Amino acid sequence: MTAEKIKEIVSQMTLEEKASLCSGGDFWHTKAVDRLGVPAMMVSDGPHGLRKQKDEGDHLGVNDSIVAVCYPAGCATASSFDRELVEKMGQAIGEACQAEGVGVILGPAVNIKRSPLCGRNFEYYSEDPYVAGEMAASYIKGVQSKNVGTSIKHFMANSQETRRMSSDSRVDERTMREIYMPAFEKAVKESKPWTVMCSYNRINGTYAAENKKLLTDVLRDEWGFDGFVVSDWGAVNDRVAGVKAGLDLEMPPSCGVNDKLIEKAVKDGKLDEAVLDRTVERILDIVYRFMENRDTEAVFDREAQHKLSARVAEESLVLLKNDGILPLKKEQKIAFIGQYAEKPRYQGGGSSHINSYKVTGALEFAKDLPGVTFAKGFDDKEDVIDENLVAEAVKAAKEAEAAVIFAGLPDAFESEGYDRTHMKMPESQNYLIEEVAKVQPNVVVVLHNGSPVEMPWISKVKGVLEAYLGGEAVGEAEYRILFGEVNPSGRLSETFPLKLEDNPSYLYYIGEEDVVEYREGVFVGYRYYDKKKMDVLFPFGYGLSYTDFAYSNLKLDKKTMKDTEILTVSVDVKNTGSVTGKEVVQLYVEDEESTVIRPVKELRGFEKVELAPGETKTVSFKLDARAFAYYDVQLGDFHVESGSFKIMIGRSSADMKLTDTVSVESTKEIRRKYHLNTTFGDILKDKKAAAFLEPLYASCTMIESCDTNSAESGLGSSSKAMQDAMMQYMPLRALISFQDGTIDFEKLQQIIDKINQ
């Protein structure tokens, strides 16, 4: 429907009707206006499958939802590093939505993994904004190719579940722009989601639901977002302030309470009705966008989608350790141990919980192998060591040639609504692994978890396969990787620290009462561990394969460039092993010398490439100014400092294979404003400004006034060097004290004014 037609419909509405459309008709539908033929549209939870509730719904899924296919959660799909595959998954979910009459699916979730403790980390993609943005953009493209909308969430700085509806995320502007915004920015600009969901929390004192800077100034004016903004369910604080700020749709409805407040605000002149009209127009635009593109022939082929879920899982599982034990041989005597071999933990709890079509465990696929036995080992209903179950498992392991232990985090350990308190697995499972390893040297641990865990037993096992929450078909993927039918190709999209205390947010996570300070700034994940030169359990981007890869022939299409140009980088990758495999080629950029505090390196590109044995392929990347930039708060924009940048190709953040450098010239001149308390050193960095001060600097008698020519002064013979060093950090006002009286504050201010012109 055209914008003009929508405006015409809105013009025919009463004030009451317009206000009512700003909230849902029920938990999952927008409101209809029957007299004008305005239909209602259904929205449903996602993002890793369709959670369409059968009845009058509740947000957390107490009521049943329809049977749907559960795909791997965000923690897993991001580990695939496969844009095309994530897009195909989105297409399938969009097809399911069309078949079920759902106009908008609530996802993807792209909040940054600030801490391993966040109870909802399983939904989120990465600690790295580039990865999160690329995955989100691909998912959105896929879903919306089926004329179904997405609702990217949770906007903004929503990195914990504790006190999530009242906490205040205190984040500086640079950190916000470099870490917490870019994934949203990428997705909005490139894939144009139909809707954006604002978060519960406050950001620097203002609730997200009424934050004009975020919802209008940034989202719409800077990034060009043209859909509607919907609240997270129950996130509205001040409804009228929200409308003014750019919050369009309140969900769920407030039984008319907030609708009446909107009406009253218009009548009292506190809310411009034109603002309300625009809000309603944005909602109707999306409603009609879906309704006019309904595919009544769409079919939700659950069996086909189950197979796709298995494929996504196969690409997402990460092989963390392999001391020659994998792949297993099907003729071996193998003990499958652990509850999750039979009934895997494959999804998280809360609003994204899918009523799954068909759940397959690894044991089901191994049932025809005569050498495979099973022992339950533990019960995850509570963390209690059952010596009988352990004894049974130990006996099975002792009689086998190898043992595969399927372990991880129970549902109760991580879920929407609350955070973890530690990074440990249940003690009953750690104990089981230790006991089995005492009698069986060939142990593989398969992990089912939505976030990193500590592994006190890591040195006592030969293999570790990270399955994350791999969706309903995770068991098939596990089986095929364990026995070599599929070569593992997942890579970690987050760092696994050795212990919780190593995490950069450890001291400040959760905060005090409602105040949460993001004191680690831009140093999130590998950015922090690299800077601190800290050992980690497994680094960002890490993952093993059943084959080997060699890198060569790194090329930059130019060695010098301006920040307005594009740098093309290419590298050759060869499979030097004996089986076909997929490599995730990662490109990092380092600013070799910067005037601001920056991470050692940052991921600026990745490509997943499949190679047959002996095959070589060339992988190319294109880097624009943002690849070299930091956010300059004074400038209010991203800025590239002139200088040398290192281009690094690696297999993980800790494993660089090839490096080269490029010199980048900035075309953007930053004119700083100087004042009496600006230091000499800061001004002397600015060549134009320095020209005004050099005569004064040369005549300064700072050291001479301290009788530096005397050996008794204790300053030695390097007085000039000392003067230069001391004046580096001396404010201009101090010049008055170290001159011969020919300059006063008025004259000094005149010089500063000339510099600032």
C-alpha cells in the first residue's frame, strides 16, 4: 500500500482509534480497525524457529505453541561463520511464518556477549560486533525474502538478565559506537529489518523505550530505518514519552491504560497529533506490507526443515580438542555416556523455546553400531552425584575402546530472565568425566551449553566437541562429526576464558542495584585478552578440522591509500590434508600507532571456504574506511588516523599466519578546540597550531629557572630533554610562570583564539 493511501486511512481515524493502534490487540497481534478495513497482524517469537502460541499467549511460553522446527540457537549458528547458510535458515523460517500467517518474527537477537554469565547468551551471536552484524544481516535477508518481517533486538546495551527491566547501562559514547551499536547498524543499513525491538533497560539514565537519541536520532536519522519500533514485552515506562521518542508499538497491550494517556496528551497539547499520525502510519505500513504479500500457498515442510536444521548444526559444531582420537571408527567398542546422548539439551529456555518437531540424539543414530553401549551417567534434574550411575558409566568405559561423554549445562543453569552465577558445569558431570578418565584413556567430551564453561578435566581427555545448543537435529550432527562423515568446520564466535575472573567485565557485571557500569569500555572479549596478553582456554575464532590448511600469497592491491579508497586483500588457502574440509579465513586489522587507546587488533573480515584435498582457492576481502577507524567523540563520527596499519590473516585471534602493512592517509581534518588548560604536547601534535606556539615554547625557561646548569641541581646534563619531557604535559596557562614577563593571560588567550580560527 502506498504511503499516500495509508495517510488517507489514518486521516479517517478518530483520536481514540489512532491511540489504540499504538498497542497490541492481544499478546501477539496488532489491533484491527474494522470500520476502516484495517486488519490485525500476528507477530511471534523466534529467532531460531517459529514459536507461535496456540492460545491467548504468554510471553514465556507457559501455554503450548505449535509444533515447529528448532534450529541451532544464535550461539551455534554464529560459529558456522557461514552467511549463506544462515540466510537459508532465515528463508526456511520465513516460509514457516507465511504458512502459519505470522507477519513478523521476533529476531534476530544481536546483543554483545559482554560476560559469559548472561542467561540469554545462547540467543546472541558473538562478543564481536562484526560477526554479530554479518550473521544478523544474513538472517534478516533470508526471512524477509519471504515477505515476512523481522524484529532485530534488543536495542540497546542489553547484556544481562538480572534486573533487566530497571537496570541502567552506563556506557560511554565511543564504546557504544564501536561495540554495542555496529551489529544493529550493519543489519539496519544492509538488510532493512521491518521492525526493531527496543530493550527493557535504561541507557545512560533513559529507558530504551523513550530514548529519542537512539530511536530517532540514530536509528532513523543516521541509519535510515523506515519500519516501526516495538517495545520488548513489558518494556514501556512512560508511554507518551515513548511516542515522542520514536517508540511506535507497545507490546503487550496495557488494557487501554496507556492508550488513554496518549489521547489525553494530544488533547492537552502535550503530544503533537502529527507525531501520533506518523507513529500509526509506520505500524500500518508494516501490517499492509505483510497482508498484501501473503503467500496462501506456503507450506511448512517440517521434515525438510528438520534436515536443514541438521545441516546448520553440522556447520556450527566446533572441535576444540583432538589428540588423535577423532574421527572414531564405527567398528570400535565405544561407550556413549551421559543423559544428553539420548536426550540432548538443544535449546534455551524462555521466550525462544520451541515446541520441537523431532528431537534426535546421537545415541539414536548410533543404535545400529554393534560396538556402541550406553550408560546414563547423570541426571540433570539436580546437581547430585549418583554413585550408581557413575559406577555403571565407569564399567561401560572400562570395557570399551573409547568413551564419549555427552555433558553440558542443564536448562536450569541458563535461561531468559536470570543470569548464571558462575561458569562451572554441574559438579556431578565434572565428577563423572574425571572418574571415567581414570579408567579410559580415550575420552571425548561433547558439550551442550549456550555459553562458555570451565573445563577442569581438559588435560585428562583427548577430545572436546562443542555442540552448543545445536537445535533439534544436533544428535545427527554430533554422530556424523564423531565418526568422520562430516568434517567439523565451526569456529568459536566468543572467547572461552580459563576462569570467570578473567573476563573483563567481572568486577562490574550486574552492577550495584540498578546501576551497571561498562567500565571495560571497548575491551570486550578477545580485544581485552589480547591487550592484557592473557592466556585463555580457547581463543575467539578457534576451531579444529580433520584436515590441515596452508596460507600463502597474501596480496594488498595498494601499499598506500587514502581513507576514501577501498583496499582489496587476497590470500591463497590450500587444503594440505587428505579429506575435504572447510576453513574460516579471518582478517584482522591493527593500528600500529594511535593517539587513542585501541585494541591490539580487530576482526574486519571472514570467509568460509570449502577445499578438496590438495585444492587451493583465493579468498578476497575489501576494506573501507571503517576497517581502520575508531569513533572520535569530539568529531561525532568514525575517524581514520593517518599512519601504518597491519593487515593480518589468521585461523583465530591468537593464530596469525600472514601479515602485511598498508599506509592510510586521512582526508578528514579534525580541528580541535584549544584552551588555557590544553597541554603543549597536544598542541604540538597539530602542525598548524604548533606554528603559533613554537616561539613561546623556545623561549620557555622552565628548567633554567631551576638552576639546571648546576650539578648540585640533581638534574644532570640532559636539562633540555627534561624540559621537553616536562612541558609535554604542561597546560598553556603555566607558560605565564616560565616566561620573562612579556606575556600575560590576555595575550595568551589571543594566541589561543588565533589557533582556534
